[in-house]
Amino acid sequence: MSCPRLGDGAMGCELPGVGSRTILLSAHRLQKRPGHGERVLLSLEDVTERREAERLLRRRLMRYLLDEG
């Protein structure tokens, strides 16, 4: 099966009752089958907590490296 990647990207959105979220979008074109139209597989993932954890980890690492130096 061939799945050429169409694109990836992150977008911010404001959800009522939830707040600000970061959503990761990924799109892949699926292999054509005879007699069928083009198909695209889309996936959406809420990466808000992961991005925040990565940001905090980088900050702590920088603080550790500066304190050690």
C-alpha cells in the first residue's frame, strides 16, 4: 500500500468550555483502487499536554545546564 504524505501541521484552536488546544493534523493519500475515487486518510491529535510537557522539560534542562556551568 502506498501512502504518500500530503502534509502535517499543527494548529491552535479555542474550544468552548475547554479552552485553547493545540491540534496536530496529518494527511496521507491512500493508494487508488480501480473504480474508486481518490481517498485521503486524515488524523487529528490533541497534543496540548505533550507540547506543554516538552516546553517544561526544555526549561528545566536549560536551568540545570546553567546551574552546572
